[in-house]
Amino acid sequence: MGKLLQAAFRIHPKFVKMKDMGKKLILTIMLMLAFMAGAGAQDYVATPVTISKEKVKLDGKVYYSHIVLERQTLFGISKAYDVPIEDIYKANESINLRETGLKKNSIILIPAPQPQTGRKGRRKDESANVPTVEIAEQNQPEQVEDTVEMPAVDADAQVVSSDEDGVSEELAQDDEPESAPILSFEPKSDVDVMLFLPLKASSGRGQSGYMDFYSGALMAARAKGNQGINVNISIYDVANGVPAIKSEELDNADVIIGPVFYDNMKTLLSRVPSHTHVVSPMDARTESLIPTNGNMIQAPASNDRQFQDLVAWMEREYSEGEKIIIVYEKGRDSEIAKVSKLLSDGGHEFQTLSYNLLEGRNIDSALKSRMNPGKVNRVFIVSESEAFVNDAIRNLSLLCHESAGYNVALYGTSKIKTFETIEAENLHLTNLHLALPYNVNYDDARVKDFLMKYRAIFNTEPTAFAFQGYDLTYFFITEIAKYGDNWYDWFTQDSASLLQADFKFSKADDSENSGYVNSALRHVVYGPEFTVTSVNL
């Protein structure tokens, strides 16, 4: 870990104090943020290229879907993706890129490395410039504690405005909350955060995604430090399970972020005191623990919440005479029960279509019989199977291709975005509407500011993990500083729009034993000419 900190922050070893405390390793990081502030001031002339996390498959080949930013050049894109310019031209012959050149906000295809058989390994873009970890082997997972020295803050100071570095957030308190708790609160200037992440630090290399999450959390601590909040971050490596931790340490934490996975989350919840709140940062499956753990907070919105949002979105766009269709895999009737109930409760008439993959080549007539060629046909695909979703979207896109021209508005959950086998053209032909727990708008000034600072400090590109580490850590530090020790009685009154995610938490149900869930989502529409548009509802 010492090498990690020196590589990432260029800190002289004398600034890092290390002492052995039994089976824990404690690192107190001094002067880190002062250096980071200086490093963040570096200037960038050209617009750097971020390797896209979006992939599409066309004619059996996999491509990155790259959004062109202002002042990006084909040379810079070619260098970032390590792909010859000529190959990029060939991949984009349909838009005549060689003649038209790059256009701001246009989407171009970049050939991706083809999957290789044999021994598994990291792709180049995943392993490049990843901070490494070097910690002596021990019997138990290690703890690293980062104590960030910050100036004191006045109790009356505003802590939810833009920070001095320009990375700001939108935190809005509802004007008239329905049932605001009748409690008092006192702001605080010292916040203690625990992170539980599967870093695999003892391997000597670390697990890149969760190292990125940690890096994003450090960036959030830096931003809040510039607003006058003293932030103490303790990080535990839970790659080998949740270590034994003294009860007073858990008791003193203002908030715990992590663990990521279900089993570790269940273990930790059984140990923490009821007033110490634990945030599940990424895994939607941990939401099953919410009903019996009143101190648990689920950050990613669930699939059920996404469908609620999609039905509400459909209702806003629906016009008289349009058809509503639910498509699902035969034999999985239970999967559509919740969507059917949402539509029925809203007074909507709808039809269903179920089939299996063997029938997929012959369902065009079944689809047509349920659709109106003169109106928009609003379709929900309810399935977790990539093969089935791919087939359903292919069939819908064929109808959109016909000379009669069926008009489709397709509604789906974020799972669709992770499927690599769906032809990109089909998503745009079917006018795909997605409700997403995470989505980065690279035109956002706050995102651009974060990108420049992250690159300057870590000499690499931030991943989705880094954005999530920043957003969650920033949000909860803000709430704790604003409301003090009883922040969890008040944070449901606030909403936030940050870099990658939006937050609006509420009790999962009226039960005292129930935890909190996030209902905020972001919305995008895949339109004609390969446009992907963010929509504010």
C-alpha cells in the first residue's frame, strides 16, 4: 500500500507513517490533500480521450461506441484505443467518416479487441496505469486508515454548495416534506467513514475496480476538505471475508460504505450496532436484506423500481389509441406479474406475447397482430436472458425496417445496456428507453472538472467504480456534516444529482425494521442516427 500511495500521489515516504497493530496495518496519510490540490491545478490543452465502456456487436464484430467530445481528434482517439486510424475509417464507412470528419457529440465505432480463448487475463484498457498494492502477507485481511487533516469548519458554514474545485453537486431539501421527523440536529465538522472493499491487497497488485472506487472516495474527501470538513477514511480489505473488528470501531463510524457482495454484507450487518448505518454500494441483490435491517441503505435502484419508473415514463408519453405490449419468455409468467400489475393499476389495457427461442424466427405475425401500424407501439421486454432479449429486439427491429414502418418505443431496464450481443442499430430502430441507476453525462461541467483532476492525480482514466466511489462518499459526508450524529433521521429529506448517479432515499416500507432504498434513476433514449439522449423527467 505504501507503493500505491507514493505512485498515486507522489508523496515522499516520510509523509507516510506505518505501525503494526496486531493483524491490522494502519497508515496515517499526512499532507496528502495539500499535494492533491496542487496536482489538480495542472492544465490540459487538448480534450483527453476516455475509453468507452459501451460496446456493440455489428456483423459478428465487437466495437466500442465512442461519443466524440469537443476538440477531440482522430489521432488522439486512435492513440487512446490503440487502433489504426484506417481501421476506424473502415468501421464507420456508413457515416462516411473519412469525408465528414469528427463531429461533436456524434457516436463513432472503434474496433475492440476480439475475445481470445485460453488463459484469461486483463484487457489492456483494464490494466493500464492501475495503482498497485504491496502489503505484507498476513493471516487476516488488512485495514488501512487514512486520516486527512483539514481546517476546522464553522458550525454555521454552508456545506452543500459547490466546492472550491468546481466539482459541485445538487442537493435539494424538499420544501414541504410529508413527514419530517420532529428532531433536532447539530452539524459536525469531523466525519468518520469506513470502506469495506474486496481490494485483494495481499496479492501485491490489487483489484483494479475497487481500487478505483477507493480513489474516487479519496477525491470526495478532498472536495469536502476544501469545504472545511475533516474526513477520516478507514478502509478494510474484505477480499477474504469480513475481518474481526473491535465493536468500538464500528460504533464510532458515522457511516460504513460496503461490503459489495451479499455474503459479506450479511455478515457485517450481523455485527454492527443498530445506529451504525451500512451502505450497499453496487450489488442490487443485497436489497433482499433490506426488510430486516433498519440500518441498511441500498444505493442502486432495483429492477422493480426501474420498471415502476418505466411505466410512469410510458404514461407521460402515451397517446390515445397506442398499443402496449409485454414481451417475455415462455414459461416465465411470474416475471411479468409486477409489470402487469403496474399497468393494470394505471388503468391501461395491454397485451402479452410469450415465446421461446426456437419460436423466435416465426413470431413476426404474432407481433403484428398485437400492433397498430398507424400509432406508436409501446413494448416492455421483461427478461434477464441476453439471448432472449437479443432475439426480441431483433424481431421488433425487423418490423421497424418494413416499408409499412411500424413505430416502436421499447422500454427496458439497465440490464440491456450490459448485453454485448445486441446489434446497436436495433436499439436505435426500436427507440429504446432505459431507466438507469448509473449514467455519466460527459457534457456536464462537473464531470469534465472531475476528469481533469482525476487524470492529474492518478495518471489514468476514472472508471464507473471511481465515479461511484466519489458520488456515494461525497453524498454521505455531506449529509453527516449537515445533520450531525442523527443524520439518518434527516437524509431522506434531501435529494442529490451527482456525477454518475442520483440519490433519493426512503424507507422501503412502514416497518421499523426496514432499511432504506434509492428511488432516483437517470433516463436515456436511443434515437435515430445513433443518437443517445439524456432525458429529464
